[in-house]
Amino acid sequence: MGPVWQAVQSIRFQLDNVLSISWDSTVTMDNLCREKPVLDSLDARLLLLLTDSPRLGVLECARRLGVARGTVQARLDRLTERGILGGFPPELDLAAMGYGLTAFAVLEIAQGKRAGVAQALAAIDEVCEVHATTGQGDLFVRLVARDNDDLQRVIDEVVGVTDVLRTSTSIALSTPVPPRVRPLLERTAKPRT
């Protein structure tokens, strides 16, 4: 062991002591270096609670979870900072809003033009989401319309976007499994045995 190794070990020992005194006796350099899960059980339980009742305040979340208000606020801040929690948009029923038809379009676009095409698609109000994909097409687009005539108008707008070469559109007949994250959160929320 050379002097550099001894210095590193000395610093590690000092940090272990400082951390164990300042934070918690279980916190050491080894624990800090281990990869932590993206979500722990409390994070998942908090997200499930907010999924079920998005209008709950921090204090009520803390009460229902049996933790301090500061803990809930810190978790929400961390989840937001890490990009896991992007906000609390209301869950809307598009059919009740008059957009009863959902369709999916696979677009083939000119090479290297994805950013421009995506920007133009974002300007079409009925385009709900766009995903860059592998396989036959380049972009997978979810769009809505009021009826078949309206869908034709929307498709014409999509086809009119510069650098869209070809489209293939399918109409959704039903949604047997709506967008969801609950099963993933429930699995994470379960205590590990």
C-alpha cells in the first residue's frame, strides 16, 4: 500500500465517521456508493395515493401514509426533480369532450427530419402524442377526431406536413387496457420480503 492508498482510506474513514454522526448510523460510504432504486415503497405508495386522489394536499398525503409532512414534500420535490413526477393534469374523457374517435397513424418521414416533423405535428390540435419508433414507420401518432369526416381532415393535415412521406392509419374500436402505471407502482409499493 502506497501513500495515495493510505490517504484515500483515511479520507474514507473520516467521511464514514462524519456521515454516521450527521445522518444515520447506517449511512456509510459503501451505502452511498450502492445504486439506489429509482422508486422505493414510500415513493410508490405516495404516487398511488396521488393517482387515486390527485387533489390531495401534502398534509393529507402525510396523514394517510403515516409519515411527516416534510417527508412527503421532500419526496414530491425529489420525484419532480428526477422527472418521474411531471405534474397533476386532470384525467379527461375525450369522448365526453366531443372527440369520440381515436386513431393511430404510423408515419414514414424523410431521413433526418424528425424534429421538424414533430414540431409541425405538435401544431395540430388533434395530435395527442407522437413517438419515434423502430420498425416499419418512423413516428407513431395518436390522434383524435369528432367523427370519420373530421378524421379525414386531421389525416389530411398530417399528410400535408413537410417531410411526411407516407402514413398508415388505424382507428381504435375500443380501449380494453387504458394508459396505466398502477401495476408498476403497486409492485414497487409492496414491501420486499
